[in-house]
Amino acid sequence: VRRLQDVGEQAWIARLVRRLAAGGRDRRVIVGPGDDAAVLRSGSRPLLLTTDSLVEGVHFRAGWLTPAGLGRRAFAVNASDLAAMGGTPTFALLALEAPARTPAADLETLAVGFASAARRAGARLVGGNLVAGPRLGVGATLLGEAPGRVVTRAGARPGDVLYVTGTLGGAGLVVRRLAAGGRGRLPEPPCRLAAGGLLARVARAMIDVSDGLLQDLGHLCRASGVGAEVHAERLPVARSCRRVLEDRAAVFAATAGEDYELLVAIPPGSGRTLERLRPRLGCRLTAVGRVVRGRPRVRLLDGAGRTCRVVRPGFDHFA
Ligand SMILES: [Mg+2]
């Protein structure tokens, strides 16, 4: 028996997506499985649909988050996938799994935290489910729409400049410290819905950085049929990460994940439009590399142009 631990999360998903695609196209499906969100033809505007869950013992441990913080995070990680398509959330479903001993008020605070995060983003929690289970699990499904263009992971071309929003490595560093038994709380993921909507006007391809910049860039490259080069010294490494990890900070920031920032491929000719959008993004936007011709390989380059050795490009649930 080939087990998930033998196959790995990414390879398992890739195989399933190929198998589903072999079943033929459905004209109601604009973007099917394999991107940050599905895009469907339903009514006059494309409908976006995405789902993700947070499971105790896998994504967090007891004490890493307050109940309300966990609810907000469950919304934020899903909203991040919509932002990566240039979309914005409209409605949400919340599927909870909890042990019988869970304090009832905590679970309610969690759901209210999710609902308030949704409302702040212009969305409504309209339904859900609760089942008994061995540990706390928070699954969310978000519906959304795109005010303008929908941007997928496919579409990047050689010569495009790669940009990343915000900073990298800060959240990953906290997770590393917490996992090692340290105290503290997981930081809240940034909300890049506004930035995603604006960047969609100029982006050829976009993905959110949840599992590590190099790994998520690899997904974008495979979907686009291109390679990429990232300059380690250009990465917007979080100050905390630089201070603690010093000369190892850039590789850590490029692979740690948990950032929920946007990685965008923009044609080199869009510089002026981009400068006009920049003040409205609500966050930093840093050029970190470029898209190159060739097979979908991602190289991290040091200051001298040498390829950095990277042991693991990002997070995989089973590998
Ligand atoms: Mg994503």
C-alpha cells in the first residue's frame, strides 16, 4: 500500500487533479481544481469557491490561539486564496469538529470571531455544521466574486517581474518557536484582499504564499510552464527573522510559509501602472526576482548569482 507519507501532499494533489481533468471539461467551470480557488460560471459574474481547514495538532496546538483568534484565522487563510485570484469574499460556511469536553462558550467565541472577520471583509457567515471528533478542527468554505479580472497561477511569461507583498519569515519564526515549546500566540495573517484586487489589474499570474515562497512559486511556474529566479538579498525578510537568524534568515523566509502574502508575476512594461496602484495597496510590494524560460524550476540566488542550497522549498503535510 502506498501511503500518503510515501506520496506527499503535493504529489497526491497533482495526481488527483490530472485524473479529474481526464474526465473532460464542464463549460460551467472556468478554473477547476489546482489553483487557489475555483472559478465558476453561475449567473452573470464568475463565482469563486475555496475551502481550507485548521486542525489542532497539525496547524496549531492548544494555547497558540485564542478561540476568537482561531475563528479569525480560519477566515483569513481562506480569504487569502480569494485574494490570490483578485477576488473578494461574499459568503462563508463553517464546518466545526470538536471533542465533547470543549467549553461551549469557546466554540461560540470561535464562530463569532470567524463571523466578525467575514463581516469586516464584506462577507456573511450563512451556514455550517458541528460534529464530534477527537480534536478541534475548523473547516471553512468561502464564496467570492472578482470585481475585475480573475488571475490564476497560469499566465506568467519569461521576463515578468516577480513581486511579493508585505514581509516574509516573521510568522514562520513564531511557529518554529511555539513548536519548540516556546510561549506566545500565532500572529494574525495579513489581509491582502485590497492588494489582490488592485494587483489583479496588472498581474499575469498570482498565488498566495502559505507553504513557503519557493514552493508556492514552484506551483505558479508549473501552472505557467516557466522557470523563475529569486534573489535572496531582495527578499523582504521580517525584521524579527533577520535579527534571530542573521545570515540564515533569507533562506528561512523563502521556505518557512505561514506568511499569507501574495506573489505576483507582472509584465516589465507595467511599471508605471504599478507605481500608480502602489499607494493604495496597503502594504509593501517588493520585486524579488523574475520569470525565466525553461522547465518549471525555481532558483534562489545569492548576492554573487550563485544558486543557494535549499533543503526543503516549503511545507508538505505528508512528505
Ligand atoms: Mg493558496
